[in-house]
Amino acid sequence: MTMTDDQVLSQEHRVFQQTMRRFFDKAVPESYVRDFYEGEAGFDPAMWRRLDAEFGLPGLAVPEEFGGSGAGLIELVLVMEEMGRCLLPSPFLGSAGLATSVLLRLGDTEVNTCLVPRLVSSGDFAALAVTVSSGDWSEDAVSVRAEGGGDDTFRLSGTVRFVLDGDLAPLLLVAARTTSGISLFEVEPDARGLDRQRARSLDPTRRLATVVMHDVDGRLVGHEGTAWPAIRRGLDDAALLLAAEQVGAAERCMDLSVEYARTRHQFGRPIGSFQAIKHKCADMLLRVESARSAVYAAAFALDQANPQASRAVDVAAAYSGDAFSWVAKEMIQVHGGIGFTWEHPAHWYFRRATSSAALFGSATARRRRIAAALGMPC
Amino acid sequence: MSREWRASTFREDVRAFIARLLPRGWKGVGALPVGDVDAFVTQWRDTLATAGLLGLSWPREYGGGGLSHAEEIVLAEELARAKVPGGAPWDPMGMQMLGPTLLEWGSEAQKAHFLPRILRGEDRWCQGFSEPDSGSDLGSLSTRAVADGEFWHVDGQKVWTSSAQVADWIFVLARTSREESAHHGMSFVLVPMDQPGVEVRPITMLSGEREFNEVFFTDAVTHRENVLGPVGAGWKVAMTLLSYERSHVAATLPIQYEQEFERLLALVERRGLGRDALVRDQIAQAYTQLSVLASLGRRVKAQISQGGPPGRESQLIKLAWSEYHRDLAELAINLLGPEAMVVEGRQGPFLPYTADYPGAPISSGAWIGTLLHSRSDTLVGGTSEIQRNICAERVLGLPR
Ligand SMILES: Cc1cc2nc3c(=O)[nH]c(=O)nc-3n(C[C@H](O)[C@H](O)[C@H](O)COP(=O)(O)OP(=O)(O)OC[C@H]3O[C@@H](n4cnc5c(N)ncnc54)[C@H](O)[C@@H]3O)c2cc1C
């Protein structure tokens, strides 16, 4: 049922973690995020370049032979925790987390040598269009159709919603159904018949788009009809990274709540001396550390290609999503009226939590998979 | 004669050793006929003792195995996995709590005298901390020990003392000076039970069993040298003891609860509820919680094995598991439906397990017993409220 090896962070991991913490503390203060709420700031190319130039983050988990740093998911997890902590608005999850992962998992030499390096250090990033309006991230739900023209060029039609950075990404990848199954296509951003609309996100720091295609030219990526296993596994990777982001964000909510509880006085004493508040904070700690344990365990499982890894991801994702939502809501309660203002960052976390709970499938959907994996009859 | 175990191959060696001793088709101690369990456990304890597997991490000079905490944890895991207990029901108090505390605080004479007797099963121990007016607020306790010549004289009352009815000795947290400060002026006194000044009155538990007691001390005596640690340092010694309790729990509970979870799945199947969407979600939630806590436990366990200081997550283990188990028992009772109104079969669990014996039949009695017992999980060893206070104050730094 579970893995027995001791799986803990090494000393190098901890140093890396501290480096990331220091960088984001400085580079992404509250005022940085506030601009995404107040202005029209949508994407910060300078920040994206810095992530690459200073740490090679976009290619962190890409094998060295394809231009990356050859790290594992566990390192990506540590990065995502820090990005979640400061709520960095970034194409990182959609591009480095999801699209790159799917491309790598295709295991196709041409893809690895032509497309993947583009996402490592050219300043480009990718969007993967795979969901449908039902929000169901499963194979059956892929509704874009691709009609073949004999060579590698197909014509794609259909609508995909909730595409991370889909209106901006220089590299647009689309999962579509051909006569032989699910296939992956590259679509030129300025292709005829393509319409990309930025959606009004509940969480303005999470950029989402609707991509509409009418007979749009698409170039086959990898082999026709065989893309689903790679997409499925890439979605697992991305779900785990999202869970890591949720851990980091939840921990920040806890830290803010604890700090406020220490300093805000009522009835002549700090509100943190009231047990109703104290116990909420203790429960935040319980959820944060539990979620973190599950996320690390799943990352190690994926990195070691453990056969139970997919289930471990379901567990981590289901738990972390619920945990972050709970902590974000209780943060508002601990803060009282100030927590309900536009001014205070509490709602940024509440929005991120609510929106993330639906990205890559809900906790309920994860639990449906867990029940099936436990051998319960369907 | 006790054999030598090697750390490098310990897991494989001990796994093979255990497998060789158990009968073919072994399903767990719970699958034995009820009348055979006691005899089996007694014999099994002898086997472990002969093999040098009791007190594995204790120095050899005191009858231990001379290995480290890491192997001790591996052994506990392998025993749990093989569905056999690590000793007799009263052993945890002596072997997992008092023993390591003696090693840390005891004088040479105390170690040489008490440790081998614990391993040989000659001394059974019980824990005398709680009092009628001092439970969560242990620092307010009022049992006194007064030195007079060669002896300490103990007066006062302890309560909820598990296994006192079978114990030979009790470790008592008692006041030894008049200092008013709660945590000073206490000593950790070892008192023999078999004397006129000690009276044990059983208390029937909510489950109907009699496993805890009141213990009255009326001019009870113990020899002058039977104080563990310095006189006045009793609080510190007691805290050491409680931390040993926690680390053992972190290692063995996940395995016990994984086995229990398999029984829950079997219950779902027997009740024909596997297709019910709500039940599936509840089961998946329980599984999620179980594996999250197992991961949390592994993080803590790894810190202990590597000899490092446990991180802040170790403080969460007791709180997390007790509430998980309380909720799981309620889920099982829900799944039983009307069967939960009638006690069929025997009513587990029995010491030292908190889940039912592994391999026990899946009867309503088994789950009803688990439900009843689970209400104590969130009380013993510091209530959930106290655990939350500790997390908030000592880990997060909130004001008292
Ligand atoms: C099955 C069982 C076996 C036991 N075995 C032993 C044993 O072998 N040896 C031994 O010494 N003891 C033993 N105990 C005692 C156990 O440790 C105590 O029951 C426990 O510490 C709580 O103390 P109490 O019962 O006096 O409850 P109280 O301390 O009176 O608590 C009552 C309620 O008040 C709450 N409360 C108290 N203080 C606070 C606070 N500061 N903040 C918030 N809430 C608070 C508690 O959480 C609880 O809900 C056993 C108990 C049980 C149930």
C-alpha cells in the first residue's frame, strides 16, 4: 500500500529551498501581486526571463541532453511551494509543469530535440489545450477533432476552455481526436481560424483562456493516436505541482494568520491567546504539514517510477486542494473585518484556493479514481 | 541462547526469522480462537526474548540487543506486518516507555537491576501520573513522597492507571518539595505495588472492560535509591518518557491502521455497498487521510532513524492519528447499518492494539469495540485540545 523507504529532503534540497525562498521573498513582494489586481498587468516577460537566467527554472526537470538541468519532480515541487507562497503569477505551471512534462513523456526523439529545447531557455513558453467545458480532464472528454490531410498536417476544429496562458503562449499545443485516437498538435499562434480569448479569472493571478478553432492548421507532434498516455502522465505531474503550490500558499496563509493572532489585541489580550483562534492555527499546521508530507511522498514516488505513483498523486492532490481551501477560508475568519477587504491579501489566497480546487479535476474526481484503484466495484 | 543480529541485513533477517516461526497460512493473532490468544502471546513473547528481539536497542550488558533505534523501528514494523504483537499486553509500558527512560536517566545500579527484569517479564510496570484533580494540568498534582532515612514514604492517589491490576511496579510522579512552581519540586519515584500501603481498585471502562484503576498510596514505601533522575527533576524525566511513547507510535500505528483499512474494505464488500457513490467517496477520503498520515509518519520516522531532532511535524502525530481513528470507527459503524445495534462475535480491540487484532473476524462486535475504544484515543497521552494548545504555543509561538 505504501512505500517503505525513508524519503526525506537531502541537505542539497534544503539549500535549494532556501535559495528559492530568498529570491521570491525579494523579487515578489505583495506589491508585485497587487499590480495584477489593480492594473492590466498580465504577463511579466522580465520575470520569466529571470527565472531562466538566474536559476534555469523552466528547464529544471528537463534532461541535460535536451538542454535542461536534469533535476527531478521533487525539485520542481520545492520551486512550486515557493511560487505558491508568494502567489507568483507565471506561466510556469502551465508550461514547465504541464506542457513540457507532456512533451517529455511522449518519449519522441524529434519532439525532445526540436520542441523541448524551445521551452528551456528561449524565453518561450507553452500552453496545452486539453480540457473541455465540462472541466473533466479525462480522455473521453477530449472533443477537438482533427482531420488528416495525408501528411503531418491536420485541420483542427473545436473549443477548449480553461487553457492556462492559452491566449499568450508562443507555443500552443492542442490535444485532438483523429480517426486513430488522441493526438497532439502544434498550432501557430497566428493561424487562420484560431481565436484565443483571455477569460475573466476568479483569480487574476491565474491566467486562463478559451481557445476556439475552425479548420485551423495543426502540425502533428509525436505519433498519431498515441498521445493520451503521455497527456495523462503529464497531467499527473502537473496535478502534483499544483498540490505543491497549494502547500506553499497554505503555509503562507498560516504564517499571516499566526502573525496577526500574535499582534491583534481584543479584550486586553492578543487574540492568539484565545483557544478558538489558537486551535484554528494548530489545525492549519496539521493540514499544511500533512499535505506537504503527501506531496513529497508522491514526488519521490514519481521520480522513482513507483507503480503506485499515480495513486499517490491522487491522494496528494485531493488532500492538498482541500487543505489549502480550508486554510485560506479560516485565514479570513482569523483576520476579522480586515480579512474581508479588497486591500488585504487574504482574498488573493481564497481566490487562488477556490480556483485551484477545480484545475486538473476536483478532489471528488480524485477520490473517484482512488475508490476505483482500491478495487471497489464500478 | 540469544543470537546476534546485524544491522545491515536486519530487515530481511528478521522478516525471514518471523516467517519461519509462524504456522503456514498465518492470518494474524486475531484469527486465533479467542481461548488460544493468551497462550499464544505468552509463548510468542518467550520466542522473541530467546531470539534477543526484546529490548533490541538496549545495550547488551542489560540483556538488550545492542542495536540502534533504527533497527528497533524496523522490528516493530516487521512484527506489525506479520500481524503478531511485539510482546505481552503490559509490555509497552516497560519496554517502550520506562526502559528507554531508564537508559537515559538511570543510575548504573538501576539499569543493571531493572532492565533485565523488564525483558525477562519479571517486572510489569504501570504509569502513575494522572490524579483525580490533575489530568491535563499534571503540574498541579499533589501525591507526595517524603524521604525518611532509608526510604521514601508516598501518600496520595493516582487514577486511570492502565494495567495496575497486573503490575509489579508503578512509576509515580510525586511532589518531593514544597516549591510552589508547578514543574519543579517533583520527582520520578519507582514504587513496588505488592505492599500494604498500595491499594488498587479497578475502574470499569466505557467499553465494559476493566483495564484501568485507581491506585491509593497510604504511607507506601520504596527504597531511597528508587528515584529515577535527580530528585526534583521528575517533570523532565516524565517528558522524556512521553516522547518515547510518541516515537514508537509513529512507527507502528500506520501499519496497524493499514491492516484495519483492509478490513474496512472487506466490510464494504460484505455489506454490498461498494457501488454506492457516497460510500465510495467516504472510503476514498479515509484512504486519503490514512496515506497522508503514513507519509507524515515516515517523515518523522526518518528524522528519528537518522538521529536528528524531530521537526515540528512530530508534534502533530498523536493528534492526527487519534482523530483519524475516531472518524474511521464512526465510518465503520455507519457502514454496519442496523448490524451496529447488535454485538455479534467478540468485542475487540485488546491491549496493546488500538485497532482490532489483525486478522480478527469482521463481526459487528469487532467494530463496536473499536468504536467504543476510539473515544479514548483523543484523551490518553494528552487530549486533542492539549495537543492543539501545544502546537499553537510551542510550535507556532502563540501566547498562552
Ligand atoms: C483509557 C485510558 C487510559 C489511561 N491510562 C493512564 C495511565 O496508565 N496512567 C496515567 O497516568 N494516566 C492515564 N490516563 C489518563 C489520561 O492521561 C487523562 O485522562 C488525560 O490526560 C486527561 O486528563 P483528565 O481525564 O483529568 O481530563 P481533564 O484534564 O479534566 O480534561 C477534561 C476536558 O477539558 C479539556 N481541557 C483541560 N485543560 C484544558 C486546556 N488547558 N485547554 C483546553 N481544554 C482543556 C480536556 O481537553 C478535556 O476535553 C488514561 C486515560 C484513559 C482514558
